[in-house]
Amino acid sequence: MEEILFGIGISALAGALATVAGAAEDTESDIGSQGDPNSQVQLAPQMGYIHRIYNKAISGEPPAYGLWVALAAGIAWALMAIQYNAILALIIGSAVAVFVQGVYATTAYLGRTASLAKFEQPVYIDILKSVTTVTMAHAFVAVFTTVTMCFLIIEALGHPFPLPLMGLVWGIALGAAGSATGNPFYGKERQYQNYPFGAGLPISASGDIVRYAEAGQRSSLDNGWFTSKGAGPASGICFGLIVFFELWRTILFEPFAAGWGAVIAGAVIIIVFMVIDRMVETWARKTYGPYTTEAATEEEATA
């Protein structure tokens, strides 16, 4: 019983670290337009919409964070092998990984913007200086908490994977959680606030992203401030639940049926969430129905 309680406590702590990591990862990617919204940011100047939005998409978030976290974990693992303090090794590894992330972000922004020179999209040096460091700060939080979570799983729960491999696996999962959960909030809501909510995006509106804020032109820091209130916490909860349920079902059910108990429990959890998702979707469709214009709504009300 003590081992089970200890394992559940570690699962809760790992889930808390994962929640912080997910929120920081999504905010970092939204500030840098790394997920699916980057296509509209890249397309905007081609459609005549010059902007001051930072675009550092060098790849999708899952492979990017797989690289950052695996790199940090590998460096930390090597330092601990030569008797470095574990906490110091994790910090150094994360710092080196974030430095590489900053290099990739800089080259991606300059390269993507330079390719738009024929469309008169300038490179804003102030944007490069101010936004790159902010993405690096958020990336450090995401990478450090994820590597710490991986270290905790290995040392406290006895996971057989080495730290670099664990970092690769959970780094990919972190990027996938942020990309699937938080990015649509930025790409479909924040970028197109000048269109009616729920109306969808016609082809003719491609690239017509919001470029002006409450005072002056909108920057990526404005987008980060906006998405950190909704998309970031949602991504954090998503990744935190993934980590918690993964560890929880392993700790409780792995002793049964030669390990197949944990597999069956995982399948049951997935099915339960699929049913819940379907119920929420059907409720929303029945409650709100398809999008209608205000004029159509008024006609229906007077009919």
C-alpha cells in the first residue's frame, strides 16, 4: 500500500510539472507562430497584408520539442554520469537546449521573412530582439519542467528508459498536446477576430489576419498575452492529464495479468474520453446548430 501511495504521489507531482510545461509550451509556440497558424502568418504578406507577427516555424511542435527536451535530457544525463549534481545538470541541459532553440528561432524568422522580400515584408529588428528572448524564456520553463518530470519518473518509479530516450518520447508528446489543444485558439480565434465567431474562414479571407491591436500594430507579444489566458492553461491541463493518467494506470494495474492490466486500463480510459468527446460534440451541435448570419437569425425570430 505504501508503494502505491508513493507512486500516486509521484504521479501527481509529475502531472503538476507537466501542466506547467504544457502551458509554457503553448504560449511559446503561439508567440512564435510555430504551429498551424504559421501558414496564415506566412501567407499574409503574399496577399498584401504586411504585419509585425513573429514566425519561427522551423518544424511542427512535436519534433521541435522532441529535439529540445531530448537534447536537454542527454546533456543532463552525461553530466550526471560524471557526478554532477542532478538539479544543476538539469538546469545546464535545459539552458543549452534553449540556446539551440533560440538559434533555430532566429534563423527561421530571418529566413522566412527574407523569402517574403518580393512582397515588401520587412525584417523588424526590434521584433527579433524582443520576441526571440521571450520565446526562449517560455521554452526554458517547458523544457526544464519536462526534463525534471522525466528524471522523476526514472529515479522515483524505476522506469527502465534512459533519460535521453524518455525526454524524446515526452518531448514529442508535449509538442503534440500544445499543437492540438492550444494552437487552434490562436490560429482560428485570435488571428481572425475581425470575422464573425463561428463563421469559418472563406478562401478569400486567407492571410487577412488581425494586424492592429488596441493601440498601434499587433505584435506576437500581444498574441502571447491573449493565448496565455485560455489556450495555455488548456494545453497545460491536457498534457498534465496525459502524464497523470499514464502513470496512474501503470502504477495501479501493472501488477495484474502480467502487465496487461495497465494496457486494458489505458484502453478503457481512452474509450471513456472518446464517449465524453462525442457527447460534448453532439450537445454543442444540437444546442447551437450551424452558423447563421444575424439577418437570418432576426428573420427566424420574427417568423
